[in-house]
Amino acid sequence: MFLLEVGNLKENFAKYFSVEAAVTEELKHEVFRVRHAVYCEELGYENTNPDHQETDSYDARSLHIALRAQAHGRIVGCVRLVQCDPDTPEKLLPFEKLCTDAIDRSIIDPAQVDRRAIVEISRLAVLSDYRKRKGDSGSPMAISEEDMGTRDQPRFPYIPVGLYLGLLVAAELHGIEHLFTLTEARLARHLSALGFRIHLIGRAIEHRGKRVPSVIYRTELMAHLPPFMQPLYDQMKQDMSRQYACEPA
């Protein structure tokens, strides 16, 4: 994969999108509507419902991130960080229940790290109109070499980069170090190529396709974050710090 020439990523990203901490009920409802459109209506992972909002019991203890399109001001993508239950931190996160026998605990054992400093990345969703290769793999978000363009006509995957930078900001602001996820191996490879170090920590399982348990070590990733991403990260951190400070009690 060739090195992308992205110019000023911060300014270019701001032309098209913004990333926000979804802390208000209104913004959370917009996130849930995106999830319903993708997970229920398009992919059929969950049942549709009259409210056109996809929610579950983990949302109450999750950090929600929203991607807004500047062209019309609507939310077009989202992701969440599921936190451990503060009252019973030993309770398993969703991926731990699915991967009980698939995690290689010689690499890392989620049960043995500080449960207050771990989350699970989940419910990553982007509306189909904003995914470059519509209908490609039945995935809520996909990246391939095609999405990078060619040497003569490079592209940049603003949406996944924006969402992943946003979740990293949320993790830093909440003292989170380990970010676990179930991911397609191909998506992990392409995100790693963009600078997001994702470590596979076990064997693949069948969960809406082949998924591999993985982890991001936030401190390690930030130490190797590509320099051209740093200004955008810093801007998101400034914006989201303000949003979390205004979070309703």
C-alpha cells in the first residue's frame, strides 16, 4: 500500500465531517437511528422496530461517538465504547462472552487487567451512502486498497480514520488503556496500515462473518500515531473535552 498524500488532514476533514461525543439524549437518538438503518434495515443483524432506533442493555454504560456530515448536518456514522459495569467490573464484556475459548490468554487476558481501564469497541456503523463500496461485503464499514485510490489518484478514508480518532480521544479523556474488539481480519490489516495498531489476540470465531478478537493498546498507538493525524486528534480532543464537560448529570 502506497503512502497517502493527505495534505492538511485537519482542514480537509473539517470540510466534510465533524466527530462529536454523543452526550445529549437527542444526539444519542440520532446515533441509534443510524444503527437501526445499518444493523436492522440494511444488514438484518437485528430486528427492525417502530421507533427506528437500535439499542441494547450496554448503551447505558457506553461512550457514544457520532460522525456528522457537514453537507447537511446529519449524523451518518457512529461507534461506541462499552465500559465495564462499575458495580460489578468482573462481569464480562460482550466479546468476552463470545470468545471465551478463542482468546489466547498468553497474549493478554482481559480478566487480569484493570477492568476500569478497558472497553469494547462496538456498533461501528456508517450509512450506506457514505461507504465507498456499497454492498461490498455486508459490513457496516469496510476498507480496501481500492478505498485508497491509486498513486496517481489517491483517496483518503476520512470516515474510519475520523471515527477511530474519536474513540481514541474518548478513551484518553476517560482513562482507558485497553480497547478490545471483534473485527474482520481484513479491516484490522487496513486500519493498521493507516497507523492504528490493532493486535489480534486469538482465533477467528463466527459472528456475523469471521471475526477475530483484537486489542488496541492506547498508549502504544498514540506513541506511533502518524504525525499528519496529530493536529486532527488534538482538535477532536479540544472539542470533545468541551462536550464531555457539558454532559448532562
